[in-house]
Amino acid sequence: LGIAAAPVPEQGITSLMPSGYVRVARGPAVAFLDVAPIGPDYLPGHAHADTLSFELSVHGRELIVNRGTSVYGMGPRRQIERGTAAHSTVQLGSLDSSEVWSGFRVGRRARASLPQIDGWTVQGSHDGYAHLPVQLRHERRWQFDADALQVFDRLPTASNIAAVARFHLAPGLLLEALQDSAWQVHDGARAIARIDVLTGQGRATTTQHALRFGILTDAATLEVALHEGRSAVRIRWASG
């Protein structure tokens, strides 16, 4: 068609408005942050409840991801893969940030604020839990350092509903516990990153990741229970 390829953004923060996504590249790290609407209001059927999720690659290797899609149509697997728990973001209790149901339906949906960018820090929020009796707004801040990403979450609540931030690791990566609040990330025999839980209570679990349509594989996930409505996690990567 004679359309020239778009240039690849270099180092820095690129706000891809009005899509609602933000690309961050600093050193060997590249991240995509979802501060977007879940889809057009007139056709949200392909949407996932993934607001304020993100994906992170370091030295060209995927590190933090969302769990992907292995099925279409209707059924329990489709519901799981559209749900908030399948994405690297915060979930309140067993609720989804947007009410995804059936195979291609959405009820109440999260409305994300425009991202605020200050230096190497990006901040966003959404109102997906604001319909509850105690109105809640999830706020997330990503702070990019030269060799680390710090993720701060705030979901104030006066109820007894627990909130959990999930960080899904890419397939093939393993979590090794170093102490109660620190894990080493291994790619085979090589340590590629360390994850420290600075606020909250962390635990490693195993989930299923969709490699592609119809193909699932086990993958590691770090779950961080928010403490008094807050969590903070630092992901520090190896130099090379």
C-alpha cells in the first residue's frame, strides 16, 4: 500500500493518546501501561477487566505479562481470562474491575483517568469499584528507575474485603523465595531480576498462561495482599 512503517519510539515515555496506553522505555526495560478505556462504549464485547494492568520486558525478555487468551465463545475459561485476576493489576475480593459476563458482554465498567506523567513516573486511577457502598478508586503509580520499576497501589477501603495486586510472570520464568518479602526471578539457570515487596504481604502461586489459542501452560505469579489499602513492589533487573 506504500505506507511507511512508523518509527520505533526510543528512550522515554510515550503517551499513546487517545488509546489510553503509555509506553515507557528506560535502559533495557520497555513497559506498556494500560490506562485506557476497556473499549468503545458501543462495542465492548472483546474487553477484559484489565484496567491499570501492565506488561514489562527487560533485555528483550518478557518479565511481567497478562495471562493471555486461549478460548473464544462462552464458558468458564473465557470468563477467567477476561477477569481482573488474569491481569497484572489489583483485584478487590473476587470482583472484576469491569463486569465482564457471558462471552462478549460488559455491565458496569471501569473509567480510567488520564495518566499523569512526571519525569519517569506515571500515575493513573479508575473507578471500577465505585459502585460499592464504600466508594473506592484504585490508584496506581509506576516509578521507573535506571535499573528497577517500583509499583505503588492504593485502594482505600473501610470494609473487610481484601485486595490483591498480582504480577504474572512470563512462561518459563521461576520464582525463588529469598526471604519473606523477596524473590529471585530465574530464566533457566540465570537470575534475571529480583522482586521485593516493600508494603503488603507477598506469596508465590502458579497460574495458567495462554501461550496461544487452545494452548495453556503453567506460569508463576506473585500475589501481594494490600496492607491497609496499600502495596509497594520493586522489580530490579540484572545488568545484562
